[in-house]
Amino acid sequence: MWNLTLNFKNHAWFVFAWSLCLVIYKLDDWDIYSFHINSTVTGRYATTVIKSRVANRMNESKEIEFHVRIPKNAFISKFRMFIDGQVYDGTVKAKEQAQRQYTEAVSRGESAGLVSSVGRTLEEFKTSVTVAAHKKVTFELTYEELMTRTLGKYELLIHARPMQPVQDFKVDVHIHEKAGISFIDVKGGLSTKALANAITKTHADKQAWVHFYPTEDQQKTCDSCGEQGLNGDLVIVYDVNRISSLGDLKRSPGYFVHHFAPSELPRMPKNVVFVIDQSGSMHGKKIQQTRIALIHILNDLAEDDHFGLMTFDDNIFHWKRELVQATEENVKSAKSFARKIQDRGSTDINKAVLEGTKMLNAHHKESSASILILLTDGDPTSGVTNPERIQSNVRKAIADKFPLYCLGFGFDVNFNFLEKMSLQNNGVARRIYEDSDADLQLKGFYEEVANPLLLDVAMTYSGASNLTQTNFSMYYNGSEIVVAGQVTDNNSENFDSQVIAISVRIHLLHVEFTEVVSDDQIQRVWAYLTVKQLLQKEVVLSGPEKEAVQKEALELSLKYSFVTPLTSMVVTKPPGEETDVLDKPKEGKPQSSREMDLAPPVHPGLGLSVYPGHPRGHPVRYRLHHDPVVGGASRSKPSRKIHQVKLLAPYSCSMSTTENPPPLPAAALSFVASLSLRYSLPGSVHLRKSCFLHRLFLRKQQTSARTHTSSPVYVLITSNQTRETDWY
């Protein structure tokens, strides 16, 4: 029975509660008897295969879950299951087509799988299948990624989390680089003293191997282990020999790839302006960590650098109104200014970025590199607040003269706005995660751009077509420029390449092929890089141009079976099984966008997942069950259907009795009027009157405080009648 209490006396607000049960999967019911991760890296392109073999040891059918984490930068390219001699292949389809298949599955009462973001570097892949008693299933997932060189090294990230100790657990990595491997190391949370004898590393000139074979006991007793086995990262760190400052130029039938990373060049002096948000939302740890990071960064300035520093809220506060040389005296003065930065006021991003641009434009120096760095944690709330107007103003002021790097602090920030503004001005946007190491994240980003070596890099290739990006505003020491394309008519005799760039002097470089590859790997490198850059390009375009770029990216994603933001993987299963449709999430979204667009209607007996806590934390899954007993012991029976709930950023909500609760749409009212709910969680659960149904807060008992601030869980409510869906 469901009870509902309505009170329309004052502001028509409802008092209700629901029963929540924590889902704990009984992994003893099924046995992961083999878990292998095999990664092959050739020419900086990594292909990783995760294979898990699972047996149902019970006398009845069981739902078995495959749950792994992969790097955000990767594209899933294959997924398959082997059951009773049958192979079930996942199929990559256009998102719209997959949505139709998903909708059909929903209409049959089935649920969706998902790929969701996890923390800074990982995405989570999850699906499940029902396996008959004493039968086995093999899951096999393949993903691909082009390695990115940062601070003089490549990092291959492998996350190991099999969900239980596994007798046959193996990680095998093979790296093959024709240029030769200069060094290789193994780091990460699983590279600890307790697991040292489980890791073997072999390096032989152009090849290297890393093997990780921990015993079952080691999987339970290491630093990041427990009864559920391993849970951590292996990071394989390496670099290649730089035989030629011109880089490696490889080709295969019809395609080429050029890795360009000169290192023996003189460092260019730089002109850098730091634009730091000090608005009220930066209060507390954010502003403290910003001060710490800024002081470290100022210490790292070279004496031939020139720099400027300003903070802003709804006003601008200059350290100095012009750029000055990074002398010991000036750096000391700037550090004193940084220590006194205090949070206050609102956020005028437009005025601040334009002022920083003005300072750089007034300090133009030949053979030096200019950089503008913006750090903010929120949306524009003062002055010009329209994002499109701000982007237009900034683009006009910078006029392609230098890059703009935007650092978005936390999850309150409009990251899409910052990303578009950065890309429009030859820069990138980076999220700074609210954590104990936020100051190190800020310092780490600065180190990537601290040493410019080349300006206005132009890569030209005659006898080639369908090129990826060939013009770059800057090349930084320790990084790498990668260009790929098609060789016209597969005729290498007519192919020629040149690199033109500005350093302390003008350079004209002639590049020749260093290696011929016979397989299709270079073609896949070209496809991967093209899709990545088209997705970036799409961010800054609109109208027919945007549609054309999306179409091209979609066609390539389908041709090469890449799961991208434009495609979905439909996981096929045995007849009668749920259909899973898997999406790649966008930056800053803890969950797949499908949950927002196509979530099934909520009704009594339908499962509900809740993610309490901040988005950066590990999600805790809860499931809603129907409780047929009122005032007595629960006899709830778990429902297999799950309805996802999305966690957004923390929000302060007052208990003031003078606030009117926001009105609810009809879709929400129809849901609320159909049932009452009761909470059952550790501590107590508090529904704030002024937040009404729009926000639910989980908090411990508080007796005297009049106002509270907590991390909210936003609930998605749908109408059974209209199937309307909205976020509240």
C-alpha cells in the first residue's frame, strides 16, 4: 500500500518519503575465473582488449554483470559476448537509430546500459546478461586511443577492477616503436611495494613488455585491494628516441601519419597574463589552492619572461597595469599580491578577459610567445552575461594573435562555454577538479605551456588529401604534433612534406618517410584523429557548417565502429534479454545523456538509482522498491528495472519559511499524486520546504542550525500518462 500526505494550506507542498534499499551484488553467486587485459601499442596507437570469463555456479539462472573502466580519451570499437557457443556482437549505430531501438526496448519494460564518466580520466562501461545454471559467459571489450605526449612522455592508463579476486588475472602490455624506446617505467596505484614481484618489465631497444600477474592473495592484501579484489591503475610511462628533429613520417597503403616533436630548439621567451576569478563562489578551499598554485607558478617564470596578473569579480584588480619582466623583485611583489587574493563579489568574465587581452596586445614583442590564461569557477553573472556575446567580444579582441586557455574550477562552471571560447582562440579548456590536489592540477597545466619552442607552425603536404589539422599556434617542449592524411592515388613519389615555423629564427624543414607499414593501423590513426578534431570543430560552428561536420564525423565513426558522442553501441543479447544501448558521455556529465533524453517513466515498483555526494566521488547505487507493509517490517522484492537519477553540483538552499516553493509541472504532479514515499537511509533525509521537490538532500541529524548547505541529488520525474521527461 502507498500512502500520500498532501498539504495545500500554505504553499501547496507535499510531505512524503520513499523506501530505498542499497543494492549489493552477491558476487559469490558467480565466479570470474579469468580476467585478462591485453594492450598493444604500435607507433603510439594503443589497442586494448579486456576479456572476462565468468561462470554461474548456482542451480538457477543469474544475471551476470560486466563492469570495467576505460580512459576517457579512448573510443570503444568492439564488444562481444560468447554464450553457449553463440557469439553476440555489439553494433555501432547512429545515435538516432539506436534511440529507436532503445525506445522499443523501453516499451517492452527493458532497461538501458550505459557508459558514464568516472572522475578525471576514466569512463565506466557496464552491461549484463542472464546466464543459465552452471553455464559460462565470456565478455570481450576492445578500445583504441592515440597516445598523447605530455611533458616528454606517453602514459598508457590501465584500470584493473574485476570486482572479485581472480585466479587467472593477467595484464599484458606490448609496446613496439620503430624509432626505439628511450625509457619505460610503471607507475600508478597498483605499482606498490606489495605488488612489486607481480610486475615484470622488459626493454629491448624498439620493443618493451610489461606483465602484471598478481596472485589471489595479493589481490586482497595490497594497498588498493580488498575482499572485492583489485581496484586501481597501472600507468605505463615511456618515450621514444628522437633520431630526427623532424619527427617520424610513416605511411601505409593510401595513408600517412607524421609525429613531430623537435626538442633541441632554443626556448622562446613568453608573455603571459593570468586572469584569476576571485568572486564569492571561489570561497574557501578553492581560493586557498589558487593562491598556492599561483605562487608556485610565479616561482617557475624564467627571467626573460614578461607577465601580468589580475583578479576579478564584478570589478578588476591589477597587480600592475602592464606586463613586466619576471625579475626576482617583480616576482616577489606578485607573490605578495597573490597571497592577499580574497573572494568577493559576482563574476564579470567579459570585462576580465578583454582587459587581459588588452594587456597582451600592448606588449607585442618579436620572437616571443604570448599566452592568456583564465581561471574561473562559475558562470558570468555581472556585466555582459550572454555567453555568445562574450565569445564574440573575446574572439574579436584576440584576433588569432595568441591562444586563450580556460581553466574551469569544479562542476558549477559552464564548461561548454569555456571550451568553445578556448577553441575559438586556438587554446584548450581544462577542468580543474575540486580535490586536495587542485593546486597541483593548476601547476601541472602551467608546466605544459611553460616552454614554447615554436610559433605559427604550418605543416604542408603535397600529394596528400583529407588532412587532419595542419596549423598550430604553438608547439611546447615535451609535447607532440600529430598530422595524418591520405596519400593521393597511393603515390608516394609525388608526396612531399615541409614544416614552417617561427622560433628565435624562421625554420623551413623538409621531411621524408622514415617507415613503411603494411597493415591498416595508420588508416585507423587517421580516422581516430579526424573524428576527434571534427568533434572539436563542431563545438565552435553553427547552422549548415555544424551539420556538415557532424555528418562527416558520424560517417567515419560508423565506418570504423567508434563509439563517439554521435554514435551508440547496441549490445545484442540472447532472445528475451534486455537491450543495452551504450553512449559515450561528454565532459562534465556524470551520466550518459540518454538518461536525460530517453529515461523510462517512473511508477511504483520500478527501480531507482540515486547517486549521493559530490560528482567527483565514487557513486553509491541505491534502488527503490515497493514496500507493501505500512508501519511494519518490509517485505520488498527487488525490481530489475532501474531508473537513473543524475547528481548535479552542490547548491545552497535556505530553510527560510518565507520562500515559496517553485511550482511543479503537470508531469511531476501526476507522478507525486500516484504514490507516497518513505526514506530509509543512514542518518536522516531532509526535504527542504523552500527547495520543494526540485532538490533532495541527504544529511545527518542537525538540531539547532536554521540553515544548512548540502550536496543535492536532482531527481528525474516523468509522467506515466504523457511520458514527458524533465530534470528537477
